[in-house]
Amino acid sequence: MKKTTLAIALIAAASFSTTAIAQEKKINPWKQCGIGAMVFDDNPTAAALSNIIWDLGTTAVSSNVSSQDSCEGAEATVGIFIKQNFDAVVEQVSQGEGDHLNAMLDILAVEGDARITAISNVRANTADAMANDSLTAEGLYNIVLENI
């Protein structure tokens, strides 16, 4: 109950719809949302580069107006969550526990043994990215989605 309440509170505080969590689209908000996706709708790489150049991807991960149809679902919600809480999420991923880590997995509806495996794999891959000094919010987002 505490984890669910915390996840809902964090989602509401970030001003995005809890109904979007029920969607099951596989999207990358850096590539499929924001100004970059509007300009380069058929080129995800150019869209991501445009979003990052424009405002470090902030508009893309918080976009709910400019590309409403493609910026829905748990994956987009978790992208926004990671971007807005990056430092806390990274710290808790490295520790293997914490409210932000639990909220992130709650958003993605990861439960039971899958949750334990996901945490282990995300920790290992995040540690590798940190060792290479290449961890970004988008990188962590990709690591999380690849390991759930």
C-alpha cells in the first residue's frame, strides 16, 4: 500500500495522468515525443538529437501537449519520472532499494520474481554505464526497459 501511495503521489506531483499508466505502447520519449518528434516524425535519431539540442530533452519527456498520441503509457511515464528524479533513481538503483526505485517499478507494473531480476540486471547495467562515465537519463531509461 505504501509503495502504491508513493507512486501515485510522485506521479501526481509530476503532473501527468495516471490513466496513461494503463497504456502498453513501447515508446522512447526522447525519440517519439516533443518538438523533435513533431519535426522529424519519420527519423527517431534526428528527433532525439533535436530534443536534446533544444532543451536537453526536457520538453520531450514532459510533452503531453505537443505529441499527445505518442507520449502515453507506462514507458513514457517512467521516462518522465527518471528525467525528473534522475539523481535519486540512480542512487537507489545502485543501492538496490528505495522509494524512487520502487515507484519506477510500480509504474511499469513489475512484480514478484520479475522485480528482483529486474533490479539485479538494472543495477549491473547501470554500474557498467557509470564506469564508462556514460550514464544519462535516456541511457537509464533504456537500461530499465531492456531489463523488465
